[in-house]
Amino acid sequence: MNQGPASQTILVVGGGIAGITAAVEAAETGYDVILLEQSPALGGRVSAFNRYFPKLCHPTCGLEINYQRIRKNPRIKVMTMARVVSLSGQAGNYSVAVKTMPRYVNEKCTACGDCAKATDVEVANDFNFGMDKVNAAYLPHEHAFPPRYVIAPEVIGTDAAEKIREACKYGAIDLDDCEATVDLKVGAVIWATGWKPYDASKITNYSYNLSADIINNLEMERLAAHNGPTGGKILRPSNGEPVKRVALIQCAGSRDTNHLPYCSRICCLGSMKHAVYVREQYADATVDIYYIDIRAHDKLEAFYQRVATDPQINFIKSKPGHIQVEDDGTPVICGEDTLSREIYARSYDLVVLALGMEPNALSDTSASSRDDYGFIVPMPGNDAGISSAGVAGGPLDVSMSVQSATAAALSAIQAVRTAASLPAQGGSVNE
Amino acid sequence: MTASLPENSHKYDLGFARWVYKNINGADKLSMCMQCGTCSGSCPIGSDMDNGPRKLFMMIRAGMKEEVFNSDTLWNCTSCYRCTVRCPRGIPVTYIVQGLAAKATHLGYATEQDAARFAKSFWWSLTHFGRTDERLVTAKYYFSFGLVKGIKKSLENLKIAFGMVMKGRMHLGPPHKVSANKDLRAILAKAQEIEAREQQGGAES
Ligand SMILES: Cc1cc2nc3c(=O)[nH]c(=O)nc-3n(C[C@H](O)[C@H](O)[C@H](O)COP(=O)(O)OP(=O)(O)OC[C@H]3O[C@@H](n4cnc5c(N)ncnc54)[C@H](O)[C@@H]3O)c2cc1C
Ligand code: SF4
Ligand code: SF4
């Protein structure tokens, strides 16, 4: 098929914690790496968390050090706003077509922010799931890496864009920037494309679309974060009032043959973290966690034990049947307490659906095998040059994602070395 | 330290659960139940049931045959199918509850509950006329409690009955019948024959 000198370059698709780790590990071992990220900044889901377990540290803890490793390592080339369009070949010899979207800001940007002062035009803030707005010339978030501004495509061709361009004294604004396709030659590919939350509107009995006070667990992270839409105060989205009664509903869309049949493994711990967020902010608030059974895996059991000692956090063994929404928008959770057999209907100020993790769809590739649930898993007989890292391969937490990324970096290295040593590939033996 | 085993207050009889799995339509899936409570919590009359489907299914596993067949849950089900639609394990809850009700009748349980009496009156009207006749179903139900109670209950509800007549919700005169009443009876007779044959095949252990 496509022969030619074997490539030793490793392509990592997806710049979340898993992709970043795989890229850094492979590069520090001495291999050239291209790290592709579809959004304007690296970090993935972790960068949008308020804090993360087990130690409840800020996302910058784990990410910042990795950004430094990337900065210091000339072997890593980061491409943002880029997606794989097609992929062909085999280990040692892949041809990859990559499409890049215009950012309208080039590498001369110093992130001084003068462009953002040039216009009042605002667009929906994706980083906060559209819960607030952001200036049309924006930094994706305060810790964005690369620290480079983006111009919203909505303003291109308007006066606002001209003003933005004129405001930049470094000549970093390039309004003629456009979509482009780049062809890459690589020896191995690591899919680290991560996950998206299950679509809450499909769980019709939980009324997500019917009340502003029914939110999902990612929105909860943003509500609690200091750089979120409320400046870190957990408030009722409907009226901006403090919350007193909060409910967290586990397995919203997971472990359910009508939705995701598997356990997403992280959301129990995610919700316990959310209970802590609420209790840290409100001495008088109560948090009810509705669950089928609590899954706090391995050493994270200790976190569960700690949370369970708070008398204002109640664990209620019940998968609610439905959420009714009163005329004024108040959510009322209805179900059966399976320990007492009480049939309850309880109203809350805020209900958080603990949505599960669904693998991101990759319409742009055919060369990877997926399990029944859509996670990318290497199967026997598959091309050795393709592997997966992080949640692209299954529902994992950050530490497990990082472990799987190191494993993926190793199998990618093995694949390019094996390919290079095969005479048929025309490459030289590299020992 | 030797911990003593707790005394078993109930003797488990897995034979009953296996019998249910085999003999009730849809119950082969029952072993998938994870006791989440969605079914009972979704039921529009969940608080009017003594056990609700979730607990009933646990009782089946626990071998509580008498309690299961005498449970009013079998008769209070309105066939709304909410539980079946929402069950995260794909268990046809409604079928199982109704299948248990039918079995309870065949095995001679369910003679006392209100809902069972009503269901039987309803069935009587259906098999005789192919339709429900409000007056006759109600009368049959009331008088199943005995003559004195029957008269008492009838008098108590006379006002409602009168209101229904005035609104055209209850008619006077001979009961409505389906035109092919003879055919209907033949169909039902055949169905009962098939059911009896199957009963023999899967007689209770
Ligand atoms: C509510 C909630 C709370 C959580 N809290 C914690 C916690 O406290 N601690 C913890 O350890 N774990 C937590 N997790 C789990 C954690 O989110 C994951 O372990 C982590 O995000 C995995 O990182 P990843 O790199 O595999 O995927 P992601 O974070 O999803 O990153 C994937 C990256 O790939 C990019 N991408 C996707 N598709 C493409 C494509 N086609 N081309 C290019 N780029 C693409 C995305 O833009 C993204 O940047 C939580 C999960 C949930 C649901
Ligand atoms: S981790 Fe908990 S909430 Fe998430 S799917 Fe598993 S059991 Fe349900
Ligand atoms: S909804 Fe299904 S799994 Fe849950 S308790 Fe009822 S029958 Fe069992």
C-alpha cells in the first residue's frame, strides 16, 4: 500500500489531560509529537472544573505543570482549532488530513487584552456552557494554553472586527484567516478525544428543559468556580437567590438500558464533590443525594466516608421516577425511598443531574475500533499504530486517564519502532 | 472472636422465584432487577399499593409466596406502563404484575381485595356483553360483599349514579352488547382452553 520511509512522529488527537500526558511522555522519551485540539485551548474538561478530587485541588495544579513541560519541549507541536478529517495507512505510515478553523489571531498575540477593550459586542460564553456572555475578542479562560485570544466568527466582516484589528499594537489580528487543510505524515495515532455529558433532554422524565433550577453536573462545576457565571457563588439560576435545599440525582442517563447502559464510574464522586461545594458555601443548606448504590472506587472510598459524616448531606437510596415542575418553576422530585418504602414528592431550590460520560463521536475517522458503547478500544488484530488514552477508551477519572495515557504513549512508541525496523517499510533499523 | 450468625427470621425459598421466572410472562427478566425504585416511584397510585412492584419483586426472591399472591399491588395496577417504560433494566413490570394477578386468581387467592372483586365484576360484564355496563359492573361488585353490604353501598352511591344518568354517562334500559357477542364468547372460550392447556404444562411446583 502506501510505502515510503517510516515516520517516527506520534499524533495525539485531543488535548485534554490524557492527550497532554501522552504527548509529554512520548516527547520526553525522544519522539516528535503533534498534539491536535479542536477547541482554542488545551485542558479539556478538567480546565472547566472548579476543583477536582481526590484532593479537591484546582485544575491549574495538574495542568499548569504540563503546559510548562510542553513549552520547554521543542519536540511537541501543538495545533489548536484542528480536527482530523481522514486517516489512512498503517503503523509507521499514516497519512492524516487535518482541518483547521480560523482563530483570526496569530502567534504575535501577547494576551494583553487590548482587542477586547475595543468592542462591546458579546457572544455566548462556551466555557460557561452559555450561562453568560463573553466579549467577541476573548481569551477562552484565564488559564488558557496557548494564552492567545480568539475572535468570534460572528463579528467577522463587521465594524467590530475592524476596531478589534486596529486596537492590537502587535499586529496579531488576521481577519483574513480562513479554514485550511493540512496533510500530516505520522507513524502512530493516539485518540484522546475524551467525552461529552449525556444529553439531559433525552431523559424526559427529569424535566431538564422545563426548569432553570434543574442543571447538570458540568454546569454545577461552573456555578461553583470563581471564574464562572456567578463568580463562584452557587445561586438558583431562576432568581439568583442563595440555595437552601439542593438535590443531586445519580445515574442520570447511566446504568439505564434506555440511555447509557454502563456505569460512568465518576459521577458518584463528582456529586459528593458538589455536596461539599454547597456545604462549604452554606452553613444552613441540606443536600440530598439520590442514588442506586454509591460507587466510590478504590481509595476514593475515603472521600465518601468523609462526606457521609456531614449530617446535612443525606444519602437517599432511590432512583427518582420523575421531576415535576411547579407553575413557578420549582422542581419537585418524585419517587420511592427503597429502604423505607416511603413514596415522596420533595421540592428543591436546585436539582443537579449527575450525567454520565459519553465518548465523543468521531465522524472524521474510520480507522479505529470501538466497543458496544462507542469507546475506542484496541481489538486483537487491529493496527498496532492506533491506541486510545483517557475517557476516549472508557469512563475514567483523571488519575486513571493519566495512567492510560502513559500506556498509550508506550504502545505508540513500540509501534513506530517496530515499523521502522521492518525492512518492507524501507526504514532504517533504529537501535 | 467468633461472631455468631444471625438467626434467620425468614426461610428463603428460591423455588418460588424460579417458578415465577418460568411461569409468568416477562418474568424471565426479573433477575435483572436492581431494586432501584423507579417503578414504584413512577407509579401514579404507588402510595395506594401495599408493596409496589419493586418490593413485590424482592418478596418473590425471598420466596414469600403467600404474601405475593395476596398483595393488593397485583390488583391496583392501572396498566399505565410508566414503570415498564422507565425501568432502567428493561423489565416488563406491568406484564409481570398482571401475570401474577391472573395466576393468583387461578390458584384461588385474591378473593377478598376490593380491587380483585372489581376486576372480577369487570370481567363478568366483558364476557357476557363484550362491553362494560356501568350499572351491572358496579352492582356485581357491591353485591360481592353480600346482600346487606350491597344494598348499603348502592344506596350510598345513588346520588352519583343519578348524576351520571343526567349527564348521559350511564344509560338506562337493557345493557349494550357487541353485535358479534356469540363470536366473542367462542374466542374467549378458545383462549381459556389454550390457557388451561398451558397451565397444565407449567403446573405449580
Ligand atoms: C461532573 C464530573 C466531575 C468530574 N470530576 C472529576 C474530578 O474531580 N476528579 C477526577 O479525577 N475526574 C473527574 N471527572 C472525570 C474527568 O472529567 C475525566 O477523567 C477527564 O476529563 C478525562 O480527560 P480526557 O483527556 O480523557 O478527556 P477530555 O477532558 O474530554 O479531553 C478531550 C479533549 O479532546 C478534544 N477533542 C475531542 N474530540 C476531538 C477531535 N475530534 N479532534 C480534536 N480534539 C478533540 C476536546 O476538545 C478535549 O479538549 C469528572 C467527570 C464528571 C462528569
Ligand atoms: S458512578 Fe455512580 S452515578 Fe455514575 S453511573 Fe456509576 S453508579 Fe451511577
Ligand atoms: S424499575 Fe426495574 S430495576 Fe428498578 S426496581 Fe423496578 S423492576 Fe427493578
